[in-house]
Amino acid sequence: MQYSPEVENNKNNKTSSEEKSFMKLAQDHYLSAEAALAKNNWYDAKSLAETALEFLYSHQNREHWQQNSLPTPSTLTGYLFLKISCLFILAQAQEQLNEIPAAIRNLEAAKQIGITDNNPYLYISILNSLQRLYKQQKQYLEAFSTKLEQRSVEQKYGLRAFIGAGSLAATEQANFITIGTQPTPSPKENIAPEITASSRQKDVEQLLERISSEGYKLIIIYGKTRVGKSSLLNAGLIPTLKKKAIATQDNLVVSIQVYDHWIEELAQHLEQKVGELEITEDTHTQEFTDTENTDNRKNNNLSSELETSTLEFEISALELETSTSKLDTSTLEVDTLALELTTLTSELEILTSEFETLTSELENIPEPQTFCFSSSPTLPKFYFLLEQLHYNHQQNLRTVLIFDQFEEFFLIHTQPEERQQFFEFLGECLNISSVKVILSLRENYLHHLLTYNDLPCMEIINNDILSKNILYKLGNLTPADAKTLMESLTAGTPFQLQPALIEKLVQDLAGKLGEVRPIDLQIVGAQLQTENIKTLAEYHQYGEKAKEKLIQNYLNEVIEDCGRENQQVAELVLYFLTDVEGNCPLKTHAELERDLQQHFITGGERQQFSLDLVLQILVTSGIVVLWRENPADRYQLAYDHLVPCIRQQQSKLTQRITQLQRRTDLKKPSKTEFNRFFKHILVGSLAAGFVLAVMGVVGFKGIRYQKNVELSEIYLMQGEKLAREGDFENAITSFHKAQQWNADLKFDSKAKAQEFVNKGKAERLLVEGQQRLQTRELERAVAKFQEALKLDTQIGQLAAPVLMYEGNKYMKEGKIKQAVIAYINAQNLEPKVDISADGWRELCLQGSLKKQAADVIPACEKAVQLAANNQKIRVVRGVARALTRNKQGAIEDFEAYIAATDSKTGKSKVRRWIKDLRTGRNPFTDKKLKRLLGEN
């Protein structure tokens, strides 16, 4: 049938009319619900909103969009705005009807949709309601997080000048939300105004200059805590790099902050960024071809296919030709329409001449790809990351690896071997010309870097890791920068500050040091906006210590955010983080818990309190600083000038604690006092009898109650250590002693000892298995791992990644059989280990091309099991089946492809394969396989 513009226009007009019809019904019910809500008719508002949502969710509407065409962007935006509005009205009505859990669920669903049509006001109202209901339900952490998100949204859209505590992020220009699970291009990120309006912009430019220069391979950003290192990266440097190419190279920026399993974390982020870049390139290609020639839109994936092997090209091209045609029969959920709109591609038509040209360019098949892993214990090597970085270099990409909050790495990885592995990886990265590495850490952790300065891999930086060409110090703001920043932040908002007030604020914030901490400026500024203080006269009403008063008010708000029942705990924590000399001592979690227990203990029984929740809120708010250190994290009050306020405000609390401490001190006898006390008991026993002596001894033992828990924990650790070493009897003894010191410990000592004996044996077997792998004894290593798994079911989480690593190595070496053994046993040891269908397909393909198809048939089958409808995978399995003389199976796979595609070229090619098989010829000869592998 010939294409007719008239027919297409008629179809579009019909589609538009039908869209308006059901949207009109939903909108009419929404307006009625809105009117009912305004009149406090809660039941009517609820019913009408539910009916409107039913229209939007209805099967008929999904069928309409499926069978006709995708909605226009304006229709889609209207649909999403209508949906979020209905959910908000429904939640408000449910709140008034005391259906709080249902209201929260609907608000969360509305929040998930996000901001539509660049209109943040409705979204802010939803966050405000959600915060209030969270707090009402005593979900204080969720409420506080929602509060911070609301402030962040307000700041991004120019409705709030100051964000308060927290790290800055790049501003976004949102249009409408994308719904679905497939990756889509990231929204456009802009540099935060806090960066552009201050000296931080100069920092960004200087860092960009270093990244552009060949003379700067490594950059180490350092400074004091809360100076704004993460904000500079996330809100300044990263969005700048994403928007600006350097010379002829595009930038691929990968940033991580979590280091428990840094190899997996980096691999995951690198894969994600590469995927986003591919989508962006596809989008640009589609836009170009749409502009040049509407009829040629089917070529938008051509450039990406140039990176695949000849066989993969044949398969991929065939599959791409069918991808769009399948959209006519696939189920299109309304909630995924935005995603489908942005990712829909047109059918690919390859002319014979284009096909021959591409075939000649794709003679060499690339190195086999490695599998991607889910979170798992530390992998022994990192070569697969280096392969991706080398590949990026070949694609003219400049990869910038950013390791933010790098002090966390040293806190998590305490063993020299673990740390050296990272620095060996760092050295390898620095030897790739297009890779730049940025480390960001607190200045008191710089000395850790010197330990690895003399490694051979550090010769690329002349073994001088702390040279001035590498270090970049980030300091606080100068008063002039702070003034410019405040003027800029308030200029585009309704919150305008009097110039005289800005001058006074900068003066107070700078203090004796003559510099302004960014966190102080944000917190004081946020409180000014909260209390609507815009003039110097209003500021002076707070007295000489107006700045401290504002921070105190901010502090009180944070304490309230912890919840009424946790308010005393929050106040006590802040008090315990001060001392009588006006200092801010550092305390561990255990020390704070001990102080609180001492305060709350009544009648010999301990009360429960939410210390973890309180600490999370206090740290997130910026009032308390968390110092991640070994052997334990420590907490510290961020503002020493708040110490007098906190101690004065807690005067009654201070008196009670002081009295408690005095009573405790009186009960702590010295050695001399104890001897005198004991003699008194003996004399008393002679004079008054044995009962009085026993009572005295019991009274003395009572003062040691507070040490019982600590002693029991020591015996627990000792018992675990002994059991792991195989000392079963002594481990039981230690566990018994732990229970004697702490009656709350309820467990069977023998069972617990046996548990850790088994764990110790399993760990030793794991080490033996790793040693077998080093000598390339794969099957013996697998046997060791399986034996360990019988003793400890968790050991598979450690062994599986090791086997997967070995599988990657074997596949790279062309030892396909061993690779299959490694991967299959990895999944047997840990079923949760993630090997994707594409991963199994890659192994199937490589084995087939290297004439080891019989060994990879299990991998081919697993690939099809995971993605039975993926015809690309079916074709690869068909090739393997053909090479293993499973003629009928190969024909079935090839016929399944033919039935699913509309491509004339694809059908013709696969039919030739089938014809060869049916006439007894092999379409995949040794000569062709060698050519595909690039051996000729």
C-alpha cells in the first residue's frame, strides 16, 4: 500500500479526537473533584478523583493508544499533569477521612511522577503534604528527607535562595517526567548558581584547564570538612564537563562515593554512563536524519552497528529491522508512554550496497566483552575496567574518573593489600592518555597517599603524588565572594535582602577568621528566609548575637524534626557533644549510647531510644559532623559557638546529669576505700552476722553493672575467634561467660560455637580454592568452594565473583570450556549472581566463532531461557547448533527469526543459511569463521 499524506492526516485527526474524548471525561471528573474538595465534601472528592483515575488507567484507553498511535507531547504532558493532580486531590480527601496510609501511598505515587511541564508548584505542595503525613505517622527520617527535597526543588526553580544543609547539585531544566525502566537521556544539567556567582566558578575553570592539559594526569582536591568539595564537583565541574567537549573529545564522567566494593561500584557507574552516552548519540542521530530527510529516519542506529562484529552486525541489523514493527503488537502501558516517546526508533532499511560496504569494514571482531556483575565481595582484579577505558580511548572519549569523599576508602579498606590494589589500578588508568582521575578528600587524610607513592605504577607522576601540580586546595569563601554570592542567590527570587543586611551578615559570618564557611552561609540564609528577615533592622531585633540566634533557631527546628518523643534524646546528644570548657569533643556511637543509658536508666532497667534516627537527622542537617574513622566512627558538634547556647538551654538537664554523675562518683570506691569497705564487711559479719556481710558484697557488686555489657561483648568476640580457629571447647566457655555477664544474651553456646567453627573451616576452604585457581586447577578449586558452601551458605557470595573473574580471563584466552565451567559453577554457588542474557549470548558467540560450539551450548541455552523472545539470541544459538550438527534445532531458530521480521534482506540471508543446512552444506565454514575472527 502506498503512503498517502491524506490518509495519515485523517488517521491523526481521528486519533487526536479520541484522545481528547477520554481525556475530557477524566478532566471533567477532576474538576468536579476539585470543586467538591473546596466545599469540604470529602467523600464526593474522593469518589470523583478515583473515577478520573479509572478513566486514565482504563484498558480501553491503553488499547486506544496501542492500536492508533502515540500521543502528542502536549497530550502526554496534559495526561501526566492530570494524573498527578487527581492523585493529589484523592490524597487530600483521604487525609480528611483519616485514611492516612492510603493518602501516603497516593502522595508517593504522585511524587514518583515528578514535575510536569516545568511547573514545580504542584509538586512542592505534594512534598509538603507528604512531609506532614510522614511526621504524623512518626516516620521522622522520611519526613526530614522530604523536607530537604522540597527545599532543593524550590532552590532549583528560583523559589528559594538558600538550600540550607546538604550538598549542592546541578540545576535541571525539567520538561515532563519519563516513566518506565529503560534508560533515557538525562535531563539537561546546569551549573548551580552558588557556583557561578562565587569564586567556585574560578575553581571550576582552573580544574577544567587541568583536565584539558596533557601535563595533569591526576588531580587531588583537598580541604577541610564541609568546605564544599562535593558541591564543587556535583554542582560545578561535572555538569560543565557534560556540556563542554575538550578539543575534539567528548567527556565521559564517572563519579563514585561508595567504596565497600569499589570495583563493582565503578563498573556499574561506567556501564551506566556509557549507556546514557549511546542513547544521547542515538537521539542526536535521529534528530539529524529527521531534519535532513524524513523518509530516511530508519538509519538512526547505523553508526552504533559499526562497532560490532560481522556476524553480530548481520544479527543486529536483522533484529533492528523488526524492533519497530513489533510495537504494533506489543502491550503499551500508559505509565510508560513518556519513555516510549523518547526511545521509539524507526525501522532500519539497509540497501545491498550499504551492507557490502559495512561488511568490508567489519572484518575484525572486537575482543570479547566481559560480564557485568551485581554487588558482590571484592573482585581480585580490575582488568575489565581497563578494557572499557581503552575502548573509550579508541572511541575518542575522554574518561574522567572522580572518586569523591575518598577518605571513606581508607576507612573501609584497612589492609595494605586492599589499598595497594586501588593504587595499582590508579597507575594503570594514568597510563591511558585519555583518562583523567580526580580524588577528593579531607586534608587530614592526605598522608595516607604517601604510603603508595613509590609504587612502580606511580612513575607516570614521577612518584610525587603530593606535588603542587597534583594537589588542588579548596578553601572557604572570602568575604567579597560571600557578598557576591548572597546578592546573586537572592537576585532571582522573591526573597530580596537589603544591601546593608548583606554587609552585616558577611561581617558576622566571617568573624575573626576573615572567611566564610559555605555551610554557615547556607544555614543562616535558609533561616533568614524561614523567618522572613529581609532588613538590617529586623536582623538587629535578635540582639548582638543575631547569627548565633538564627543558628539556634535552625537547631531547634532540627530537634523538632526528630519527633516529639525523640526530642529529649536529640537534646541530650547535643549536650553530650559539648563540655564545660566550651569545646566540642568527639564521641563514638557507643559512647553516646552509654551516656544516654546512664541518663535514662531507671530501677536497674534500660529504656529504648532512637539514637540512630536522631544521629542521622542531626548529621544530615549539618548540625553534627560524622567523622568516618577507625576503629569507630565519631560524631562532633559542627558549631563551637553553639556550646554556650546548648549548655545554657539545657540548664535543668545539666543539673539532673550532674546529680546523677555525683551519685555515680560517690559509688566508685578507690582501692583504699574498697579495702576499708571490705574490712568493715568482715567486722560487720562477725558482729551482726553472715547476712549483713552478704548484703554488703552484693551492694558493692551493683556498682559494676554498667561494665557487664562491655565485658560480655569482649567474651563474644573472643568466643567467635576461638571457634573460627577450631578451639571448640574454649569457644563454648567464652560464650558461657558472655551470657553470665549479660543475661539478655539468649543462645545455645554449643550451637553458636559450632556455627563459627564451620565458618572458620569454610573460610579456609575458600582460601584453598583461590590458591587452586592461581595454579589454574579450576575443577579442584570448584570442589573446594562447594565443600565450603556446605559449611557456610554465605560463602557463595565470596566464591562466585572469584569464579566469574576467572571465567572472564579464560574467555579472553580462548579457553571457552573452562569459561563455561567457571560461569555455571559461579551461578550454582550463588544463584543471585547476575549474569545477563547478553552475557551468556557473548559466551555462546565467542565459543561458536572459535570452533568450540559444543562447549558453549549450555551458555546458549541459558541465554535463550532468560530472553526467549530475543531473536538476536535465537540466531546466535542457531549458529552454535549448526556448528554442532544440530541441523533441525538450527533451522528452528532461524525460522523463528524469519517469522518475526519484515526485513527482506534479513529473510533472504537466513533463508540461504536454511537452504545450505537442508542441502547438507555448512553455512559457517572454517574459512568464514577465521575471517570473522580477523585471523586473515
